Amino acid sequence: MLEDKEPIATVAVRDLAVAKRFYADVLRLKLGEESSEVLTFVAGPYQLFVYRSQFAGTNQATSVTWAVGSEVDAIVAELGRRGVVFEHYDMSPAKLEGDLHVFDGFKVAWFKDPDGNILSINGM
């Protein structure tokens, strides 16, 4: 039934104007469709829906992950230059190397959008 259908990530935000600046200007996602309640960003063949909600930022787990492979170090460095502040978690046995949590060569960096939604980037 759904095994060959593409899922779409959705993120709740309080202020669409603030979210638009973050996702378009900081993360450099291309803005697709836009309405008074929903922004659709395009990343390659994928979409990210950002919508207005009173429950924005209440999820305490990762909302969206980008798998970036070997570009993880460069992308994390560039986002840091753009002002993104990365989260640091105690995740033993992972080692924190700069802003990256490293698990046997697998690397993950977590950060939050302006509403506190947790986003991540991972790669090798």
C-alpha cells in the first residue's frame, strides 16, 4: 500500500516568516509553494512541509534528518558559519568531535530551528 510512496517530512512552526528565513536563507532550501499556513521547501526530489501550529517545537525528538554522506564535515562547518548552534548530547560511547557525535565512523550533528524543532545531519 505505502511501500512505494514517498513520505514527506513536516515541521510545525509558530511564525512562517521566521521559519522561511531559517529554512531558505540558513539551510538554503529552495522555497516551492507558499500559502498563508504552509511553506513547501524542495531539496532535490524531496519536499519538506513547514506549517503553522500552536504545538510548534514541542517534539523532543529529531523531526528531520538529512543524510549527506561524506559531506557531513563540510556542511556542519558551513552551517556553523551561518550561525547555526549545534546541540551536544551525552551519548556514550559516541565521541564528540567538534559539533559531530561520532559512532564508529558514523557522524551526526543535531541543531534546532527557531521554534526548537530538532534537526540533524548525518554521514560517514
